[in-house]
Amino acid sequence: MLMKRREQPEKEKRMLEKAGAEYSAFRCRMLSRPAGEIYDACKKICFFECIHEYFQYNREISREFLDAAVQGGSILEGLWDTYQKYEYLGADTWEQIDEILDKYADIQVNAGKPD
């Protein structure tokens, strides 16, 4: 279920702060690496940039994702892991990023539940 950005301002604020801090730390770590390592990480860098832009400009974020993101660990790394694990996911459009967020939320909700 999508929500307008201002329906849950505290939860959204916490998620954006958490993701923003993680993005800044990632960016600093990447920029301090040798050129070859940066080149090798280009796909991950592009992914983090796309997710950062999505969070910065998208006006609707699913409630399920917000709930999962504020309760879970690293948001961007979690999204990256989800993207890597499920080959059918893409990150080129906001619709594709919505799918990653939905899958991430589903994984977080079902974590710890017996199969």
C-alpha cells in the first residue's frame, strides 16, 4: 500500500536519516578506495545512487517498506542484497525500485518465521 510522504512523518524521517547516513558513509568509503576498486564496484555505486535519488524525490513510499526499514539493519545494504539475490529485479526505474522495496519488506516481515 502506497502512502503520501507526509502520512507517517516520524517513521519516514527515521528511515530517510538512517538511509542518508548509510549512503554518506558508503560514499566516503568508496571515494577513499583505489581507482581499480571503485571501477570494480561501479554496479553497486550506481545502485546506491539510484536508491538515494528514489528516496530523495519519490513522494510515495510503501508503508510496508517503511515499517521494515526502521526495524531492520542497514537499509541500502539490505536492498542491495535483495537485488543481488533475486535476478529478476531491476533498479533502472522507480517501478523496479518499488519491486525491490516490496521484496525487501516481505523478507523482513517473514524473517524468523518458520518455513
